[in-house]
Amino acid sequence: MSRPHLETHLRTQVANGKKLLVPYLMAGQSDDWLDVVQALAEAGADAIEIGLPFSDPIMDGPVIQEAAVVALERGTTPESALSELGSIELEIPLVVMTYYNLIFRAGHDRFAGRLAEVGVSGCILPDLSLEEMDDWGRAAECAGVDTVLLVAPSTSIERAQMICDRSRGFLYAVGRMGVTGERAEISHQVAEVVEKVKPLTTLPVCVGVGVSNPAQAAQVTSLADGAVVGSALVRRLLEGSGPEGAAEFISSLRQAIDTHG
């Protein structure tokens, strides 16, 4: 399965003056989830983050936790999700987000190779620390999979530099302390974390956690290279919006980013 490589594609988009939009959805949370993936791509996503459901998602708030429960109850497994992803044609890169227990159980080389086989070129593992990622990092690099690392508002400059040096694909700037979820306002911590990491890396910097509506997406991308939007989309999907509703929401974000970001 051949799709654009995550880092190469995002760097090219940024170099061409584009602000990035990376929506997140949970694999297997509905019968039409693959149609949602296609709809997001057509609505203006630059990459799509696919959650692989896990029973103890420590970074995720109640909305994404609910989606994970729904997906697991529907029988979704890492393998079933990846097999389905490998069946669709897309012109933008895919990145999976999950937790290290699933990778450890599958085996580093096997999991990284499977991602590459189905055309997934990025992976986010929020519970895998910098000090413990050598084995996975080697396997991912050999398979051509970018491991996207996260920098939080509380991360020291020294540690942020180490994370920036090790991250691939893009740098995920966590917009506020706490779990994922919609917020009424963008935290002042967004500007702080972006200002911290921008001098430390040439990677695209995308802000996630708390980006909930078009105005906030535009606000975030006026500071950073892109926005990651998860809970606001997943909530709509849990409420039954389907591919059309998902595309309408992402289109509204895309328009706001392109106009004001």
C-alpha cells in the first residue's frame, strides 16, 4: 500500500505555505468508519490520526474513552483495524495513535512492519517515554514509520530539545495539561509550548488537546504549523453525524484555518 510519507508530505505542505489540519477518529467505532476516513481526506485533512482502541487510554478524556469502548465492544482489534485501513485508497498519510502495551504484545518489528505494509507511515505512543523508546524507535525507523513525540507545557527546555531531536513526522505540542477533550477556550499554554519548541526543531509543530471549533483551529494555527482535532469530531461521530457530518465539520475547520490561520 503506497501513500505519501508522513514527514515528507507535511514538510512539503508547510513549505508551500499551508497550515496543517490533522483530524482524529477511533478505528472501528461504527460500521462506516472507513467512509469517515475517506470523507475527512476529501474535506481537507492533511493527514489523519487513527486511534487503535485500548482498554486503558491514559491520555484520553471521556469522549475518546467512550469511542474506544464502543470500538472494543464491536470486536475491533489492532489487526482488524489495520487490515481495513490497508483496503482504502488515500492521497494523504495516516498515523496511528495507541498505547505501548499493544505494540509490546505484538512485537516491535512485527507491528512496525504491519503498519508499513498497510500504508501507515506514522505512530503516536503517548505512554512510551523517551528513555524507553530505543527498541521501538529502531524497529519503526527500519520500517519507515515516523514516531511522533509529544511535548507538554510542563516539559523543560532541555527535555523538549531531546524530544524534538528524536521525533519524526511532526512534533505534537500538547495544548494544555490534562487529558484530551473539548474546551471552551484555548489555553494560554498553547502559546507557551509553541514558543518553547519552535526554536528547537525544523519539524512541523501541530497543537492538539482542546482544539474544538473553527475559531480555535484558526487561533492555534496562527501560532503553530497545524492543529490536531479529536474529541470534537469523535463526539459528533458518537452522536451519529456519519461521514457527511464529519466532512462538514472538518470543512469548517479547513476554511477557518485557511482564512485566518
